[in-house]
Amino acid sequence: MPRTPIDITIPNLTGTLALVTGASDGIGLGIAGRLAAAGAEVILPVRNPRKGEAALAPIRQQTPHANVSTRTLDLSSLASVAALGETLRTEGRPIHLLINNAGVMTPPDRQTTADGFELQFGTNHLGHFALVAEILPLLRAGNARVTSQISIAANQGSVNWDDLNWERSYDGMRAYSQSKIAFGFFGLELDRRSIANGWGITSNLSHPGVAPTNLLAARPEIGRDGETTARKVIRALSERGIFAGTVATAQLPALLAATSPDSARGKLFGPRGIGHTNGAPAEQKLYSRIRSIDDAQRMWRASEELTGAQFPTD
């Protein structure tokens, strides 16, 4: 089925310093490339430096004078997060745009981060939580917009409040949903706290819908030797234009949320097709599971306790 082309116009971003996590491949790489093409300087914090350097080549091919560079970051290690924070603070440059895009999904068994957190919760939520705390002075200096990438999985499941790290029993998909609900809480609470404390940051959420990204591809580093059955199904649907977008269209909600002057703070952006799985990007209703302010504050406190990260109150 022929697709109707879907795209958005990104404003001129000359003079903007952007940071995009998870940008060494897939959606993140596409987002970084679009930002660079619009004139932004883009930093790609990557876990694998060699893969990160290789990712710069297609961006420079598309935009020969692109100002792009890598830094080292492993979101599953609080020490690595702290090291990147120190590097960026030493560089001392205001950050105007942060897209928290990196993530891991459903490893074949329960795995933990370097700090002992369940891998998905520790990487998808706690790693980004700690990163924002580390670079908050730079985000404040840049009056930054922070866009955090959640998932349609945040519209199912719940937070396992009595066992956030899934030590008593484990369900990979439920743990993934929890990580994205927690991350949704974070993005919304960050905006509320910015308003209350005068940080000058705006924060919102996005999700890519459903697309054949690398999230469910072979990931030897987490013990997945081949792509999952789910990814094969999604790829087949995407090729037919049925209930699934493409890697290119999946980039658009985050780009809209992060760059459009009309994208509201404290809101969620995703595809506007059936079930918000594909289609043009647009603002949508917040998922019911991330609307509770009390639960968002509870998750914030738990995240501070687990990571040791501290946010100022002024």
C-alpha cells in the first residue's frame, strides 16, 4: 500500500546546542541528523565510541558541514553518567535542547545495571533521571527544552511499587512498561518543578508509536542474538503501511515536541493514527497511568534515593 509522505518542518536551529541520547542508530540517529540539518550543533553521548563515530558519517553525508560529535555515556552506569556530567560541566556550554531517547527493551532474562537496578528501569528511567540532575546547570543556562521519549507501553501495566527492581519475580514486558511509566512521571514532574523553582526549563514527552526500530533487533550486549518475532511482525506491518510507521516517521513526534515553538510543555506527542501507532505527529491525551501528580512525586523521591541524584529547590 503506497504511503502518503509524512514530515514536519523543523525551524532554523542555528546557535542551538542539542544533546540526543541513544543516537548511534535507529530513531535517535535520525533525530540527530534532522537537528544537525536544521543548523544545531549536536552531541551524541554513546556507550560504544566506535559505533558512535561510525554514526557521524551518515549525518555528515546528509549535511556536509554538520557540527556533530560524540561523548561517552553508558546510562546503565551511574559512574558513567556522572563522568559525562563532569565533562559537559567542564566544557561549560549552555544546552538548549535535550532529547532523552535511549532505551532498552525486554532482554531475554532479568539483567541488572552496574549499580544493581533492573536493566530497563535503571537505563530507561534512572539513568536519564541522573543525567538531567548532572547537567541541570547547563540546561538552566540554556533555558532548555527537554523531551523524554516514552512508549505506548506506558499505556499498559503499572508500577511495581513494592519491588521496583523486580527482584521477587520478573516479567520483562511488565518491567519495560514500568520503566516507561516512571519516565513519563519524570518528564511531567520535571516541568512542574521547573515552574515551581524557576529553573527556566520546559519539559514534555513523546513516543514513536510502533515501528521496526532497533529496540527489538539483535542485541548481543543483552544476550539477544537475533531479532525478536515481534520485530519481524512490526516490520511486515510497516512494509504494508498497516498499524505501524517507519523509522523515519517514528522520529517525528520527538522532533515536533522538541523543536516546534507551538509544542506545549507538560504534554505528550505521538502519532495520531489509530491507537497512536502510526501517522503524522500531534499532541495527544496523556496516558492515564502517568497523570497522577502524587505518583509522579513518589517516583521522583524514589529515584533520588536510588540514584543519589539531587535537584535544587531554587
